[in-house]
Amino acid sequence: MGGRRPKPAALRLLQGNPSRRKVGPEVTAPAELPVAPDYVTGRALAEWEDLGSKLLANGLMTALDTNGLGCLCVAIAALKDAQDAIALIGATYVTSTGFVRPSPHIGMRDRAIKLVAQLSNEFGLTPAARTKVHHEQQPIDDAFERYLKRGPN
């Protein structure tokens, strides 16, 4: 199927709807961060909690996004693991015949960088994607704020 992929309804609402077209079905954000998929462990789980809470606070996380966010978190963890291995072992190694070759971790890191960039764009986490998101913070509705606005009467 050609053309642009459709945006999620929450992202379209945050970016504004100048064409006034129907936005799509409303998908409500859960009250708390959903449970991470089974394959999200270790470093990826820490990323899950960090990114998930930020997306949830901005209304960009739903229960349907668990696998997409899980893949992003695993890719970030793989990127960090590959970078740590490069820092520990080095960017090159010498073969048994004396040739200097790049470390296999370089390729792993580069593939992880591409995947992280691609998946980050899906969640609006890149600078270019953020310029399209205009999120207004919802005012806190409490009795004291209402009193300040109305006055004592």
C-alpha cells in the first residue's frame, strides 16, 4: 500500500487537526504503565519504565503500544550493550593472519541505532517528530485553584 502511513489518533490530536477531518476512534490511555512484555528484561526493562512513564504522562501510550515500546526498549538495550562491548574490547581486532578487522559489535551497534531511530520516530521521540507534537498540559482541577479563579464569592 503506497502513501503515508496514518498517524495514531492521540498523535493527530496533539499535533492539531487543521483539516478538521475525523480523527479516528478515541483510544484512552491507561491509568498506569502496562506490564512489560516477557521479552523486555534487564536494561530494556529500565528503559521500559523510563520511556513508558514519559509517554504515558503525555497521553501517547496505550495498552496497544506495549509491543512497539517493548521493541524500542530492547533495541536501546542492545545499543547500550554493543557500545559497552566496544568500549571494553575496542573497535577493532587482529585476525590470526594479522589483518585488522572492525569488531562485530560495530555492526550490531549500527543496526541498533537504525532501529532505535525508526522506532523512536513512531512514538514521537525524535526532534523532528517532536516539532509536530503540540501538547498542552491539562490544568490541574482542584478546589483551591477554582477558589483562586472565582474569588471568595
